[in-house]
Amino acid sequence: MSGVDLDLTTVWAFIIAFAVFAYVVMDGFDLGIGILFPIFDVGEERDQAMNAIAPVWDGNETWLVLGGGGLFAAFPLAYAIILPALYPPIIAMLLGLVFRGVAFEARWRDPGHRRWWDLAFTLGSFTAAFAQGVTLGALLQGITVDGRAYGGAWLDWLSAFSILCGLAVVAGYALLGATWLIWKTEGGTQAHAYRLAGRFGIATLLAIGLVSLATLGLDYEYRAKWLNAPAIYLTSQVPLLTAIIAFAFWRSLAKKRELRPFLLALALFLMSFIGLGISMFPYIVPDSVTIWQAAAPASSQWFMLVGASVLIPVILVYTGWAYWVFRGKVGTEGYH
Amino acid sequence: MFDQADALLLARIQFAFTVSFHFIFPAFSIGLASYLAVLEGLWLKTGRDVYHDLFQFWVKIFAVAFAMGVVSGIVMSYQFGTNWSVFSDRTGPILGPLMAYEVLTAFFLEAGFLGVMLFGMDRVGRKLHFTATCMVALGTFISAFWILSVNSWMQTPTGFAINEAGQFVPAGSWWAIVFNPSFPYRLVHTVIAAYLTTALVVGAVGAFQLLKARGGDRHVDADDGDPAEAGDDAGVARSTAAARKMFSMAMWMAAIVAPIQIVAGDFHGLNTLEHQPAKVMAMEGHYDSHPDGAPLILFGVPNPAEKRVDYAIEIPKASSLILKHDPNAPLAGLDSVPDDREPPVTILFWSFRIMVGIGFAMLGLGLWSLVARWRRQLYDWPWLHRAAIGMGPSGFIAVIAGWITTEVGRQPFTVYNLMRTAESASPLAAPAVGASLMAFVIVYFIVFGFGTWYILRLMSKGVLVGEHGIDDEAPIRSAGITPGPAQQAKGQAPVLSPAE
């Protein structure tokens, strides 16, 4: 394997990771608001919560398509092994996304059945978030590979660990949702969001700790990557930084900052994501397939890299422009 | 109880179901996005209210149709991996980059500018808003470009080699892969089909409004907040002007574009004959070879067991005339194709006839409208309007029938002549696929049932004077990454007055 191949493939691993993280950053908080939805009072609080994500929820999912499409293009073997292995949670995630997407619209268009659409919105959001966590857990705990295909049964993904990861993602998204509401709302809804952010902050930190410990218990490779010297001098920075961020998060809540809790919650996600990267790299299917084994030929990766290196910055620019056009807090009707 | 054959069949049904449902929405939104760009352009150029009213009327329908396309499209992008993993592994190096380009060049473009298009009229100024509308329209076209390139490569693969792992890998230039032999024909035929589909929907809505105005029942349901019902004669006149304008524009499209489509379809057919002759044999119902001139079978009942078409009504030598431009040219039949490479004749025979029949019906409607226009009766012939209403959904049926023709005609292969459908599927157990298929059917009927109901309701309400676009009592939302403006208090919604 030439040096060029190696670099190119690693670059693609980072691009896919970037797309997945962009998805989590952008869609996490609106799925979270869906999860929190039943906690809010019918009427004003729910309408405000909805309006806080109304503009953003649905195009955020384009990053999910880029993650899936990029995996197919840059690492077709991984795409072909992972998706059938995780068939039930992935199908559940897709159906959850379809359902909540339309429930969103339908809630206003079909007020006669609003109660049912609200329920569909919550269930869809919860299902999508939970399924994403389960998918992650099932990937971490390992997938049976047979030749160039998935070799296990269709319920292999189901384990205490994958369920724990599912719940962790639900808690984390709920935290993102609550902190987003702190930023975008005022008055009673904001006060409620502060309380929820505290509660789900605790739940999220607990979940991060549990999943981290459970991951170390899964497999010798993970332990070696994290705990052997000299790696530990680097890897130990991750939990250390996480602790500092958690402390800053609590201070920002106590000081009633508006934007900072959301950014710090995202930082917690970034730390978890880096931790995930340390555990996985260089495998894309843990202990079976490395990114180089799964990689598409260099000509495919080059062809895409030319486009991606021009287009992703352009996309970020016009996305930023569009955000600038529509800046501002969510309406406070009833609070004036 | 189940075996692998069941799992394969279920996976095929699931793909056919989800892709057919999905395809309805882009087929509509490709045409509608361009129509909206034309309307807004005309409004900017002429300043006439009617174009603004029509833009605001159709943009609401576009928003719903587009959202439906997005959510059903996400399912498609994962379906390749979940249900067709062997196919994904082997074709990923070629098809993956094409799809990645679709996401990067089309989906983000649409998502990025849709919010401005839907909600930004009062925030960015007219010219920038028009630019956003054009970007969304361009995005829908670019999306069609890439995904049809993918599909065409599966039909007429070029520019590849096969590596030791059995993967198709690029060899030579990407140009040869993207512009594979059937791609230009399929792109033209499909994009025109999308335009025609939209034109017929627009025409049907216009015709419905014209009939409704003629019946004078605009005053019946007074409780739906229609400003035109406030007894305002000028308002009624403006709604009628909008209905006339959209009907007239749609009928021009039918009269001009339907014949172009028939010619484009003919070229596409000739291209298929060159590269996938078995598909054309099945479409034509030619079980037997005809050494001196093949007949055109207009109707009949294919009998796959006996390998013949029963009760056939034929025009002698016409098929050779159409396909070879020579009545006596020999034409091979399915007897020249091994049984294990033969596509299912009955489905192709019928789906092709449905598509062609609808194409000619569109042409008929266009010609009828020309006669009416020439006699200055375009807005006065109720039977023409009723026919236009009847033809409203016909584009969707034709598009699906055409899609079935080309996709079923590729069988029994996923990559034509190189990879069989039976060896493309994921190693999944039948119960898993069966359960997911049931879940898709239930969710899609609820979700898209709602969307269709809501679009039809918007259509039947007609064009209101001084349309606001997106309802001001509804949430500000978009199918884009773009946030909408902060929710306005009721009554303070930015109503764009046409006089502005």
C-alpha cells in the first residue's frame, strides 16, 4: 500500500467523521427537543419549543445523507458489512426520522389530530436518537464478518451495551435540546429549559462515564489503546478535558449564560466523539476491517476529494450566510 | 417457512415500493421548482400581480412536496446498504462517488437556499430571493443529473474494470462512467417527463378553478378565510386571472413539450435497442424473431408459458419501421435470448403501453387546447377543462410506468449483463426484511397519505389575492439547513403586498 493511498484514505476517514459530527451537532438538538416534548406544557411552551427548531430540523438531515453516501463511496466494504448487521436499528432510525419530519408539518396543518401528531413527533425523535445510539454501541461491540459480508444473525446487535449506548445518546440529545432552548427562548420556557439542562447534564455525564467504562470492558484492544503507556499520557487528556468542560458547563448554567451552555454541551459531544475515534481507529469494523481494507480505490477517492475539498467549504459558506439572514431569537408572543 | 428466495423477493418489493413512492415527489418538485423560477422571473420583469399570486400559491405546495421528497430520499440513501449490500460492496467504487457528488452539489444547494426561497422574500430583497429560487431549481436538476447517471451506468456500464475482490473499479476516465451510453437519453427523457408531470398538475388545478368559478360556488364555503370571498369583485377577478394564467401556461407546455417528449422517447428507445435489445423485445412483445419485418403489437395479452402474445392486434412491419426505419428490416425476438437472461415480458409489455398511451393522451390534450386557443375559447370549454382535470395525475402514472419499464427491463441483472439481482442482496433473513417492509408500508401510507391530502386541500382552495406564501399562523420552517425568521407574532407576519 503506497503512502499516497494511506494518506488519502485517512483523509476520507476524517471527512466522514466530520460529516457525522456535523450531523450530530445540527440534528442532535432538534431530536432532543422532540424527546423533551412531552415534558413541556401543551400550548405555549410546546409551540415555542417547536418554533425554536422549526427552521432547522429538516435540512440538518442532509449531513446524515452525506455520512451514509460518503461511507458508501469511500469505504464501500464497510457500508456493505455494517448496514446489514445493524439492519433493525437503522430501519427504525429511518422510520423515526420520516415520522417525526412529517409530524412536525402535520401538527400545524391538521390541528384536529394535534395530540396524535405530538405523540408521533416524540416517538419518532426518541426512536431515531435511541436507534443511533444502539447502532453506535453495536458497532463498538463488534460485528461478525464472513468474507466480504456480514456473517451474524439479525439480532446480534441487541445487548445490554448497545441499549446503554442508545440511552446515552437519548440523554445527550435531550441535553442539547434543553441548552438550545435556553439560547432561543425567553421567560417561562427558558426557565424550564434551565432546569431540564441541569437534570440532563447529570444524566449525560453519567452516561458518558458508564459507556466509557463499559467500552474498556468490551475488548482487549480498546483497553490497550487507552491504558498502555505511552498512549495513556495522550488518552488521559480526554477524560480530563471532559471534566473541565463539565465544570464550565455547570458554571455557565449557574450564571444563567444563554449561548454558552449549548456550546459546552457540544464540546462534551466532541470529547465523546474524539474518544470514539481513539477506540476505533484504524478499524472501521472493530477488529475485523481497517479503513484501508474497506477503502475504495484511490481513483474513486481522488475523484471525490477534488469535489469535496471545493464544495464542502462552499456549502459551509452559504449555510452560514443563510443562518445570518435568519438570525434572532424565537418569538416571545405572550411575553411582551 | 422462509428461505433466501423469499428474502430476495421481499427485498425487491421493498425497494420497488420505497423508490416508487419517493420518485413521485422529485418528479413533481423538479418541474415545480423551475415553474416557480419562471413565475418569479416574470414577476420581476413585468411586475404583474398575477405572477406573484401564482408564485405564492405554488410555493406552499412545493414546500410540502419537497419535504416529502427529502424524508423518503433519506430512506433510499441507506437502502442500498441495508438491503443490497453485495451490490454496494461491488459497485461502491463507481456509484458511490456519483452519489456523493449528488449530495455535495445538489442536496446541500437545495437545502441551503430553500429557507431563503420559502421565508426570505422580505429579508434579502427581490433579486437575491430570485437567485435563491433559481438555486433550488438548479439543485433539483443537478440531483436528477447524478442519480440518472448512476441508474444509466447500471443499465449501460462503461469505464470500469473488475478487481480481484470482484468490485467494479474505475478504469480510464470518469467521463466515460458519468456519460455512459444511455445517460444523455435517459436524462432528457426523464427531465422532460418531470416538466410535463408538473404542467399537467398545474393545468388541472387551473381548470378546476375555472370550472369552480363558472359554477359560482366560490361563495359556498365562506368560513375558510378566503379573502376573495369577502364580496370583493376585484379579488374574484384576480383569482380568475391567476387560474387562467396557470391553465394557459400549462396548456402551452402540453402542446409544445408533449411532442418533444415523444421524439425524445423514440431516441431513448433506439438507444435501448442498441444496448439492451432484450428489454425492447419484451416491451414490444416480440417472442419470435422476424427476419423480414416485425409487426407492431398495439394490444394483446402476453402468454409467458407459451411464449406468445394472445389476441394480438398488430400493424404489420410497423415495429421494424419504427425501430429500424425500414419496414423489411429483420428484428430479433426473445427466442434469441437465453431464458435466464430474459426480462419479465408481461410487466414490460403493459407498463410500456401505459406510458406511451398517456404520452399520446397528453399530446391530444395539448392539440385540443391549441384549437380552443385558436378559436379564443380556451377558458370557455368546460369539457376541455374536465379533460385537463382528468389528466392531472396522468404524469405521475406515466413516470412510474416508464420507470418500471426501464428498471424491470434491466432484470434479471442489477448491473446489466454483469451482476445478477439474485447475487446482489444482503445476507438478511426473510423475517427481518418482511417486518421492515410492513413497517415501511404502514408508515408511508400514513405519512404520505397526509402529505397528499394536504396538497390536494391547498390546490382546491385556489389562488388567494395577495397570497402570503407560507401561512403566517404556521411555524416558520424549512426543509433547509436554513433557519426561518424568528416566529412573528400573529398579525405581524411579513405580508408581502404586491404593490410593494
